[in-house]
Amino acid sequence: MTSAIPAEPGSAAANRAVVTAYHQALWRDGDQGAIDRYWDPAAVVHMTDFEGTAVDVVREDVTRYFGAFTEIETRIDHLVAEGDRVVLHWTTFGLHVGPYGDVAATGKRITMTGMDLFRIAGGRIVECWSMWDGLSVYDQLGVLKIGA
């Protein structure tokens, strides 16, 4: 019988584990307390259309998403860690049941993909660059007609 060797704190493996646990707790399980557990209060977020402190930006994004979609599923497509940086490529699925920005509920199922680059220090997220395919989402919701 073998036992797992715990990752050295601050190692790429430990940082990868932080991002995995955070993503699963928040986006898979809907545990919004994960924001306070995994984000440093002084963290910086680089995300289009959101302004404020990192924790507030993340909380606003989560509130908007969970208010607009139900039957949420998420998966980690790729996870790459090097030093204090972790890149997360994710896909999320949901049923659009509430307003999402200016778009009223459509009852449509959507697939959203994105990538986040996290910087980890002391076992917490201290910086994040986040990008997701908004054009595809709005096309799926019927707001845009890409290629039409």
C-alpha cells in the first residue's frame, strides 16, 4: 500500500491543488465561502467589465452567474502549474433562468469556456487574469448571430 506524499507548501503541485480545490468548491459545489477561504483580501483581479477589489469582483461575478444559471456543471479541461502560477482552462454548462447582464432568461442551455491564470502565495490566490468566451455565450443565448 502506498500513501500520497503531500506537496511542499508553495510548490507548483501545492498551488495546483489550491486552484483545483477552489474551482471545485465554488463552481462545482456552489460554495461561495470558497472566495474568502482561497482569495487573499489584497488580491488583484484582471477581468473585463468588473471593477473593485478582487474579492468584490469575484463575488459580483459569482452572484451574477449563479443568479442567471441553474443546473450548473463544470469541468477542468487543463491545469498547468509552474512555480507560483497556475493556468486553469475550464468549461461550464448551465440553464439560463435569470437575467445575465441585459439578457432576460431564455431557458437555453449554454456552454461557457474560459481560462484563468492564478498567482498563488501562502496557499492563497493573490492575483488572477481571467478570460472567457463571451461572444459564444451571447450567441448561444440568441443575442448575437456569429457568422450569420
